[in-house]
Amino acid sequence: MKTSHFAAAILLFMTVILTGKSQTFDLSSKVFSAGVGIGSSLGSFDYSSQIPAISIMYEQGIAEAGNVGIISIGGYAGYKSFSYETNSGTIRSQSKWNYTIIGVRGALHFTQIQNEKLDLYAGLMASYNLLNYSYEDNSGFDTGSSGNFGNTAGLTIFGGARYYFNPNLAVFGELGYGVAFLNVGLAVKL
């Protein structure tokens, strides 16, 4: 019985959300976002220290998608760094991984949302993932294990929402693979 009430509540919620028309994102929109990431598939070690994932994004409306929404295109850049330190007798060493992701994104912004402060979107990103690795120790021995390793191209999906506090400033949350699984931050409509 509770499952049917929950399903009815979800159906009612979706009906209310999709009955009005939002103008949060339109063809003239240009949005710059900066965020901090939570959770990442980059790296798989116990780290001594790390820099949180940070990302910047830009997008602008380019076309209408019928009654569904507005298509945007833009760019993405993200960065995350990990380091691992070891001490073994008199030898101290540090390994460091720097991840940079650069991408081009396309998204569909759903305009059939009743709340004009809410911008819901989903899309695809084609990216190039750069990994720079370095190793240092106090022994003076050069292992030659520094440089660019594991650079790969990628294609990922994402989905997110922006909530505008005023016509030009919003908070956002975005799920998907970039430099982190979840990015949260601020967006500014230019």
C-alpha cells in the first residue's frame, strides 16, 4: 500500500513540474560555473594528501529542441591531485598524480519546468583525460618514472540542476563523470 502512495506522489510531483514553461535557460543564455567535486574514480590508493577536485564550465544556448528545451554547447576543465608519501628507514619518498580533464559538452536544458528559478539539464561530454605522475625520494636515485601516463579520451553523460537566487546567480549540483562524480558550486549567467 505504501508503494502505491509513493508512486502516486512521484507521478503528481512530475505532473506539477512538467506543466509550466520555464525561461531559466534560453537561446541567449551564457553561463559560467565553478565547482568542487565530491567522489572520484581517479586514483585508487590510500593518499597522504589530496587537493579536492575543482572544475570550471562554460556553456551557451545554440538551438531549440522543439517543445522539450534548449540545446547548449560549451567547455569543461577539471583538476584533481593526489600525493602519497612513504618513509622506510632513512629513505623518504613522494609520488604525485595530477589529473586534468578538458572537454567539450553538449546539453539539453528542459524548458517545461514550472519553477522559473530551476534549470534542469542532461548531456554528453567528449573529453581528454591527462595524467601527470612524478616520483621523488631523498636517495638521489632517479627511477625515470615521471611524465605523462594514462592519457585517454572519454565520452561521458551528466545531469544536473541549477537553482537561481536572482536572475544571474545560481547554485548547482551535477552528477556524472568528470573530475568527480558529484560537482557542486556557483553559476553566473553572463
